[in-house]
Amino acid sequence: VAIAKHRPLIPDPDAADPTDPALLHGVTHRSVLQLLLLHRRFVTPGEGTWAEYVASLPERVNTPFVWSTEDLNSLPEDCLNEVQGFLPHLEAQMAECQVLEDKEAALFPPGTITRDNW
């Protein structure tokens, strides 16, 4: 996974080309950071320079992205409209990143990139 073509974020010596920009299309820098944190929390917990930081993060974050339809509908209309406007972006980012579970299973084993983890 790479932020830029020549700056690998999570280098993998076994990958054919971990800096291949074709791995991710249209993924935001925020999503790349989320991928790093997912990898560090679920694939290599307790390892590396990010270990203390990742261990300090909460197990779950209660955001509208993981709320039920019933909970979303309990929001005031203006809030609901704003959340509904942003949810497709988050869903698209997660879907784009889930491709990595197929392309780079050593970095992101199946079940790592889920709605609850995202």
C-alpha cells in the first residue's frame, strides 16, 4: 500500500510491487491512514513504532457509519441529511480498500477491513 508511488506506507517484501498505485483508486489520505491503523491493530498488534499509539485507541468508536437505520432516523432532519450525504463517501472508501483483502491478503487478511473496524 502506498501513499505515493515511491513512498511505501506498509512495505511488504513478498508483494510483487507494494508501491503499485493500481492497488488503490481514488482512496483519500484519511483512508490510507485508516488502513495503516487497521493493519497495525488487527494484523501486527503490538509491533512497530505505532504499537503504543494503536494500543491507546478505543476498541470501538460510535459513529453514524455503524448505526442502525432506526438510530439514524432518530436524528434531527438536518443532521440526518448531513450524515446521509457523507455515508456514501465512507462506504465507497471502505469498498475500494476491501479490494486489498484479495490483492494483498498478507497485509490485509479477509475480514480485516469491515464496517465495524473501519
